[in-house]
Amino acid sequence: MKQMDTYNLYIEQEDNYYKQLETIEQCQSAIFDYIYRSGSRCDKLTVQDILLSVHHLEDSIRVQLLHLKLEKAYLAYVMKKPT
């Protein structure tokens, strides 16, 4: 695979990670909104467990994104070097 193809793939993966993070934020907001409206119908410990699971998922995606951005930066450096 050519370097430019790999770089473009990194961009696509990065966009996908950002979309996943945005989705997680929307889900967290929906949970908080539901609690605001109907909190008495929720088991607090269960909601905490759900939010912690979502948070762990977010952390995992952020770590993957960090690694991807690092690889992308190194690849960009290699691509700019004169041959």
C-alpha cells in the first residue's frame, strides 16, 4: 500500500473515531436528560454502572485515536522528506 493510501486510511479512521466519540457524548447527554426528567424511575447504581461502562468505552476510543494520530504524524513526517 502506498504511503498516501495509508495516510488517507488514517484520516478515514480518525473521522470514524471522532464520530464514535460524538455518539458517546450524545448518549451520555440522553442519559442525564432522562434522569433529570424521570430520575425516580431509575436505579442509581445501575445508572452509575452504565455511565462507567460508557466512560470506559470512551477512554478506549480516545487511546486508539491517540495511537492513530501518532502514526499519522510519523507518516506525514516521512512523506514530507525529500526522496
